[in-house]
Amino acid sequence: MIFFRRIKKYVAPQWYRIAIVVMAATMVGLLFAMSFMTVIPLLKVMMGEEGLHGWVDRQGCKWRYEMNFAVPDKTDIMNNPDLSYELEVISVGKNSLAQQAGLKVKDNIIGIGENDPNRPQKSLDMMKELADCNNNENFILYVLRNAGGNVRTEKISLAVPKRFMFEDAGFIKKWKWGFRWEIIERARKITALLPRNNNALAQKKAISFIIIALIGVSILRCLASYTQKYMGAKVVQTATAHLREDMFERAMNMPVSYFTVNGTSDAISRMIGDVNGIGKGIRVLLGKSLQEPMKAIFMLGCALYLDYKLTLIFLAAAPATIYVMATFGKRVRKFAKKGLQTTSSMLGKLQESVAALRVVKVYNQQERESAAYKALSQKNLKQTMRSAKADAATSPIMDILGMLAGSAALLVGIDMVTNSNMEPSVFFMILLALGVSAESVRKTSDVWNSIQDSNASMDRVFQIMDYPDEYEKPNSKELVSIKDKIEFKDIVFTYPNSPEPVLRKVNLSVKVGRNIAVVGSNGSGKTTLINLLPRFFSPDSGQILIDGVDIADCTLKSLRSHIAMVTQNVVTFHDTIAANIAYGKSDATMDEIIAAAKRSYAHEFIEPLPMGYETVLGEHGVGLSGGQLQRIVIARAILKNPSIFIFDEAMSQVDADSESKIHDAIEAIMHDRTSFVIAHRFSTIISADVIVVMDKGQIVAQGSHDELMKTCGIYHNLYETQLMPAE
């Protein structure tokens, strides 16, 4: 199964815990069956005349001589006291010792040994003597036999060979009979500790003994169940933790293009919800999928021990059961996978609406957003109900199959009881064992559907796990320094799933140390062009060269080590202010952090804070203004001390006074560094060494502000309509 193969990496290292889980589940099933089997001796002691000792002795006779006796109950003996001095033979096995001796069904054994046959012997005493026999011993049996309406006493010799008959049988029969005989011998040794009397006091002691044994077995079963659940939970939590860690690491190394197409909410949904779904599948595998089959196997073993014919009739429904589980399992998986996709869409909508709540409220669009979410919710409901429908149909169909198989076994069993080939108590126990086994199989069908749900989650998780890393050529070179120039040559780029290119044959050459401002209307491609430089995306065609070396031939780590970026979307982390500033330089000293903060004019509002640089920023930097957060981000870029600065609308959250101060600080460090600036403020644009004008994915002009005002109508129009003068 795919599920087992894909999760092996996370589960297999915990093999010792899994081994403990399997052993504990086996113990639970075995001890449950043992608890069940105590019911028969309990019933014999409470209701039968033979008592616990007599029942064990009769089982010994049954498996040594392959003959069984009818034991009258107390009411029968009260009506006819002679019944307590007779052993009525109700079954004789083919080619058994009993048949070889000449015993037949309906024979009544009235004496054993050379004793006077007219001197009565208790039936329980005779059973004990037969059960106690040694190998290579002969018995003389006195039998009352009805021959043609005439009842007469016959003397029969029952010889016990030196070896048990089953010792010369085939492997299966030898194992089956040897195993049963071993159980009986153990039982006889245990019951020898109790008085053989069948009076009220003896019965009370026997019942107490059985109940104590039952309590002991139940305690052991509960301990085994606890061990299974605890160790199983440990395997689940460890595996899912490692899976999430690997998934997060994978997300950090995936191309930005994946998140551009699929969105971040989809990845979050997979990392949290779908990993939990996989954890649920592992939990089921190590829980019910082990415990219930074990219980079913051991209960079937009990039924086979009691009577294999009835059990085989019941098992005739097994092929149909497997077919039903497989068919409905596929449907559950199919619908579950679609349900997870709609859940991801719901999470994305929820994240989007909450993040934009102020906008939603100010535009009075609450009803619109609620309607959109409701539509997604109803789609999700439709898929989950399809899965629920298939899941709900599994158990009833399993019940019907079980009922048909059980009814067939019931009819055959009734016939066997009627013909005295089976005791009513044994028949009752077989039905109970088969019923418990069938219920365990039914629960296993629920397990199968749960695993199919987890398979759907696994598909979504491993779509991310199997997604390739950002492409890096084999034997890529380290970009050590940037000394001469950066060139964009014939760049063509198209976003995934976009029908038209965003950039069309873009060419640009930038000398090291120059400040380049890129302007253009929305959608002109200016941000896309800059995002190609750190290789967030790769161009469809063309090259980006640094000192004549294609950046596609450089390692990503060395390339990005030369770049710092500040965007209009302020990005801070849930950590201290100092840690946020030092994010790109983890070994920075406190003096370096403070110096960078001073140069971005962030120190002036950080120092007065109660915790200063140890102040923890909340989610999205809650607690500080947008301008303050942007200055922290700029301090981060300054501290990295890169060769290339990228500012994409970096001043959009900064007031005019702060902007002027930040300009002074940036200009001071840009003498030997290259910077790319995308801005809508005239003060930011005019100070650039070169202004690049873009329109419809192409560079249409470049030069100084004065040159472009005279020669470029697009730039003149942008200046008049979009470039905001500094206040």
C-alpha cells in the first residue's frame, strides 16, 4: 500500500516501539480470548452437575479417545438418579481409539476396570479414571447397549497405546491435537488445587477461583492496552513532528513560483491539517487496525477450537467482506481528497478575509465575504457528505454479510445440537465468539476507510515533499564578489499559468555602485524584473550576468549573500527587535545592531521601550507603527552590508521626515554598492544615478530626470500623475 511505503521513513526508525505495540496488541487479543474462554468453565460450575473438574476431565477424554459424553444437569438427575451412574456416549471420532475399541454413539458406560459391573460407579469418577490413564494401559469398560430393542451389558477393552495417536499424524493434526492436549493437561494441574466435591462450598470456591483468574487476566489486558496506546501515540507524535520539520524545510527550499501559483494558505493547510490526517492514519494502523484483527483472530481461534465446521461456514463470507472494504475504501479516498482541497480553499478565504478585515468593514462588504465563504463551505460539505455516505454504507453491508454467514452457521449448529453432536453451552459460546469476531471485522472496515482518508492527506503532503528544490546547476560556482557590472540580456519571463509574458526582451546594464530607479505604471514588470536578480524566478530565456558570469551558474546561497531586500510588505518575525535586525547576520554584536538601527533612525524609538532591543515583536509587528517597523527592516538590510540593495516601495510606510533621514543614511553606504529602487515618491526617484522607465514589460527609456522629462512622454506622464512629491 502506498501509505505504508511513504511513511516508512518516519515510522521505521521507531521499530522497537512498533515491536512493543505489536506485542501489546497481540497480548490484548490473546488475553481477551482467554477472558472469553473462562465463561465455559464458569457456566459448567454454576449450572452443570459435572462441575469444573468434570468438565476438564471430559475435555481430556474428548481429545485422547475422540469421544464425548452427555452430562445430565441437576434437574435430570433429580428426575432420574440413575443418570449420575452412567456415561452416555454422544460422539465417536472416525478411526479413533474409542471406535477401535468398539464404542458407539448411544452406548452407556456403567463401569470401568475389573470391578463388579453391578456395583455402580459415579459418572464423574469414571471420567476422571479415563482422563488419568497412562500410555500403554488397557481399560475394561462395561457398556449398556441397546441392540434391536434388547438392552444388554457388554464388556469392551479400551487400549491406550504407548504413544498418542496424533504423534504419528500429519503436521497440522499433530500440532492441533498436541496443543489442545497441552492446554487440558495444564488445566487439570490447575484444577487439582481445588476440591473435587461438587457441593455448594466447592462450587463457591471454584467460581471464586475463576473470577480471580478473570480479574488477573483483565488487569494484564488493560496494562497491555495502555502500553499499546501510549507507545502508539509516541510513534505517531514523533513521526508527525519529523514530517512537519521536513515539510517546513522543504517549503523553505521550494521555488517562490510554487507559492505564487498555489498561495501560502494551501501550504499551511497541508502542513497542519493534512499532516494531522497522516498522523490519524498512523494512529489507526498502530491502534484499531492491530487490536481488532488480533481480537478477531484469537476469537476465531476459540471458535475453531470449539468446532471448526461451524467456523468455516461463517468464514465463507470473507471474500465478499474484503471486496466491500476495498470498493468503498477507494470511494472514501477519492471524496476525502476533494474534501481536503475545498478545506484548503476555505482556509485561504478565511486567512484573506481576516487579514483584510478593516477593508471589508470600511467598504461594508461583510455580506459579500460571508457569501463567498458560505459557497466554499457548501462545496466542502458536499464532498465530505459523499465521503460520509460511502463510509456509512460500509458497516451496514458488512452487517448484512455477517448476518448471512451467521445465519448459515446458526442453522447448522442447531442441527448439531438437536442431534446431540454438540452441547448447547458450546454452541452458545461458538456463536458468541463468532459474533465478537464479526464485530471486530466490522470495526476493521472503519479502520480501512480511515486509512483511505489518510491516504488522501498523504497525497497532498507529498506533493510538497516531492516538489523539486529551487533549480541549481551541478557544479555551480561561488559568487565571491561583484566588481564591474550587472547585465540583463534579452530577458523574457512568463508567470506560471499566465498566457502572456510579463517581460519581453529586456536589456539593461548597470555599473557597480550606481543607484538605479525603476519606474512604470502598475503591471509594467518593474518588480518582476528586480525579483529575477535574486533568482526568485528564472527567466524563460535570456541571461542575467554579474561580471560576465550568468547567475544561473552561481550557487543560490552565494548569490543571495550579496543582496539585501526591503519591500513595501513589512516582514518581521515573532522575536526580539535585536533578533529581527540581526536576522541576516546571526553573529552580529549588540554594538553592530545598535549602529544599524541608528543609521535607519530606528534607535530613537527602540531605546525608550521598556525592554529596549529585547522587546518582542508580536504577530505582524503588532505594537509598532508601519513606519517604525519599516525602519527596523531597513536596519536589517544595512546590517547585512550587501553588495546590492533592492528597495521595492520601501518608503511607502515612512513619513517624509524619516524618509529624508533614511535617504541620507542609505546614500552614505551606497558609494561602492549597487542599488535598485522602485518607488512612487519623486524625492526617491530624482536622486538616482539612472532612472529606468518600463512599460508593458519592456524598457522604453533610461536616463536622468531632466533628460527623461524632455525625451520620454511616458515618464513625463508618470511624473504628472503618479510620482508623488515629497511633503
